[in-house]
Amino acid sequence: MFQCMWDCANHDGTNCNALIRGYNLSAHVREVHGIHGPDKTRVKCKWNHCDRELHKESLARHVLEHHMGVVYECECGKAFSRLDILNRHKRTCPGR
């Protein structure tokens, strides 16, 4: 469980503070914070005043990796911030 740190729409400096599971992040941001549209829509990350602009399809991964600190580890001991990079590494990892 994670606490949602998305900035509130009333601009008073408070955060959403809802408790969410990482796998529910996309649905939470869509349903509660109104992030809608095609995957290539440019959106601003409002997690803890981040304001980084990115594609909507990358928002959940950005929050998980950069704000929640999710790390993916290989059996060889190397750690990656992105699951797709870990999977690519595993295809050639001699320590597996």
C-alpha cells in the first residue's frame, strides 16, 4: 500500500493521501484525479509537486519508479528501476 501524494486540485498544498496499491495506480489517477485520454496525451505529473510532463501511458511507471522508489532486482544482484530493463537484462545475465 502506498499513500497517494498527488497534489489536490484546490491548490492549498495538500495531497490526496488515499491509500492505494501500486497495481491500482493507473485506475486511481484516472478515476480520482481525472487523467483521461489517449496514451500519447501529454500530462503533467502532480505527485508531490513534480510537474514533469510526459505521455499518459508513462505516468504510472514514472510515479512507481521515481516517486515510490520501486526497484526490480535480478538474482545476480543487479537492481533496475524499470521492469522492462530487468527483463532485457535477464535474457543475457550469466548469473541466472
